[in-house]
Amino acid sequence: MTDYLRMDASTDASIADVEPIELDAHVDTDLDSFDESYGANPSTGEFELSDRAALRRVAGLSTELTDITEVEYRQLRLERVVLVGVWTEGTAEQAELSLTELARLAETAGSQVLEGLIQRRGKPDAATYIGSGKAQELAGLVSSAGADTVICDGELSPGQLRQLEAAVKVKVIDRTALILDIFAQHARSKEGKAQVELAQLAYLLPRLRGWGDALSRQAGGRAGGANGGVGLRGPGETKLETDRRRINKRMAKLRREIAGMEQIRATKRGRRTANQVPSVAIAGYTNAGKSSLLNAITGAGVLVEDALFATLDPTTRRSQTPDGLLYTLTDTVGFVRHLPHQLVEAFRSTLEEVADADLVVHVVDAADPLPESQVSAVREVLAEVVDNTDRPMPPELLVVNKIDAADKFTLARLRNVLPDAVFVSARTGIGLTELRERIAGALPHPSVAVDLLVPYSRGDLVARVHAEGEVLAEEHEEQGTRLRARVYPELAAALDRFVTDRTGS
């Protein structure tokens, strides 16, 4: 555990006088302790996990770098950060848990958390977020702790960032920039990288700023004047204006690229729709165990990591209900409290996989201190995504995961608060049979019941019935294969000549 400090609510209390508190960030059981079904199995994504940890730079070995970029600096050594939050509403426990989550985000991004401070205010200070007096106290703490960065638990305006940076003399970032940084590190696909870059540029655009004459290149006026005269007059743009123009141009290009990728995804989705294959989307809070659940049900082999936002690129796999109905299962990006609006906009095409689904499997982390707030945060983002489409909100199946890591009192409370939820452990396999049955019961089923006698020469039709419908009974007779099944109208039309009995549902 890490001891963080909480800034006292009193306006005249100094940072040195506050008492340390312990913020307990939940860390799931190490993945190496998976049971035999997961142990050395590639379905846990262990190879991809090792790739992500490979090729890390070792601090202190290079003697050539004298002027390094921020990204290179982050790779050379962990940034030492101090967290700052403003408690404006809710309970003290909720404020501390929010800062705990910020600490986990910072550690996921590659930082070492030194201190955590909470300031009790009616609302954040318009100038420096925490007030000028507290900013000076924070500057002293940052200097004594040797911190490189201050991370604020909220989205700061450009003015707040600038003035707080001037007060503490180190880099200041907010929660939005931190989440964008994590997304930039974890994006793997071309679409994921484009979406993250678009979100970063949308965040950066209003926050561009310059330092003195270094970024002032506007020229004009009489030759020989203050601007230098012939050969030194520019187009009349400052460096900031040039940067804004280039960013807007780049954002327009990214939007076109993402729109083209969205069309490709829509085409693939259209094929599944044409084949009338039901779709299930796995949604939920980040690190709730969505990828583990996908692996447990389908053996997909996607990356499983005890880190926030480990999954950014949606993964779709095929599965079957116990009665033989084929459906697709899609793992989507996780959500978080106060998910940056830029990310929701940039990842809209990805999140619409949820809106297009026939069923949403909403995964909740039972071991989280406040799982009910997870449910609210996820539903808020889903409502925002679906509201921008013409489709209604798909049915929701709540799944409480990690019950093996939760205490019995929490589980008892959740069973009372969420009576319709399925309680499972993707790690141990507890409850997965019930989950498969609940998914099967919630999916749309083929509407036409048929009794077929298909000759052995048309084995392709028998295969289609197995792939696209529900086979209720199958017998092999002298004339061919007799099937009792439920199929969709399009397939029923193709089977018409072999139907001995057909009734609508």
C-alpha cells in the first residue's frame, strides 16, 4: 500500500499538518496464479502481454542524449508525481476513492506516485484549481518531494493549467491528459491509433500556448522596421496560428480516415446482420474483467492485464448457445468515471458496436469498493453513445465478475441491489454455465420452426441449418437427414422444398 496525504478542508491548514490516509486501490490476483485451464495457455494473452513489456529502455546507459523529448524522458525513468483533487460533493470516501483511481491511472501511465492531496472546496478555484495559497503550499511539497509532475483529478481549463504550472514550477496535467496518454500507449490497431490521435488533438487545440518571443513570428510593416525588413517579413501568422491551422488540417484528415474505417466495420457488421447472426457486446468499467470473460467463454486469447484500459481495440469472436444458436461476442473499450468527452467522440464508431448489439453484457467488478458507482458511470456513457444514434438501447444483462476476490458482505449487498445480475468469476469459471444460459435466453431466436427431410446429397443445407439456426433434433433415415429446427425466414425459403412441416413461432 502507498500512503498518500489528504489536504485538510480548512482554508488555513497547511499541508504539513494533515494526517496521512491510506487509499486502497484494488489490485486483482496475479495472472500467473490462474488455474490449470489458464496456466500456460495462450488464451490468457500472456504472449501479447510480454510483447507489451518488451524493449524498455534502461536508465543511465545512454551518453548521447542531451536534449530529449517528453516521451523519451518518460521511457528513461518513471515520472515522480503528486496527485491533487478537489472534493466538491459526495462523501470523503468517494473523494478518496476517486484519488485512488487517479493513482492507478498514473501508475498505468508509467509514473511513481509520491503524495495524494485532497482540497475541500465548494467548487474548484477559477485561477489555480486549488486556490493561490494552497498552490504555494503545493509548490513547497513538490520541491521537497522532488516531484516532476502534478496531476489534477479533474479537467483543467487552459488558464488553470498555465497558472498552476507557474505556481508549482513543474509540469501540470489533468485527468483527461492522463487518460489520453494511457490510450496512446495501449492503442495497437490503425483505427485505435487514429482515434487516440484525434482525441489528443481535440484536447490540445484550445491549450496551445507560447513562451515570449520564441513563438512570435508575425511580420510586416515597413522595410528596415522592427521586423527586420526585406526577406524577413512573414505571412502575417503567429506560430500559434500556424500550429492551430496544422492541427485543424490533421484533425480533418483523421476524421476522414476514421469514417473510412467505420465503413469497413459497418460492412462486416452488415454481413453478420444479413446472415442474421445475433451479436453480444461486452461493456463495463475498465479492469472489470471483460477480456477475461471473453477468453473464458470463447477462448479468444486476447490480452488480459491487471491495468486500466488494457483493451482499446474491439475483438469479436464467435460462440454458441447450449442449444446450438450461433452468435458473436465483442469485447469493447472500458469506461471510467468522468471519461473525457474527446474520447467518447473519437471512439464513437467503436462504441457503436454496443448500440448495434442484440444484447449488452454489462460487467461489474465485485471487488471494487463502490461497484454501484461503476454501474452508473457505464450507463451514463452508453446512454450518451446510443442517444446519438437512431437505435434504441439494447437489452442489458448485468454480470458481477471477480466474485472470488470480493468479500461476502459486498456480495450479499450486490445480490440485494442487483437481483437480476449473474455472479461469476472468469478466473475460476464459477457461474459461467448460468451466464451462457442467460445469454441464450436473452438473444433473439429464429422465428420459423421447420421439420425437414434433407437428402444426403444436400449436406450443405444441413450445415447451414447448424450454422444459422437452432437444431432441436436430428436423425439419419434411409432417405436423408431429418431435422427439427428453428430458422430465419430467408433460410426457411431456401429449405422450402425439403420441409415436411412448418409453423411460425
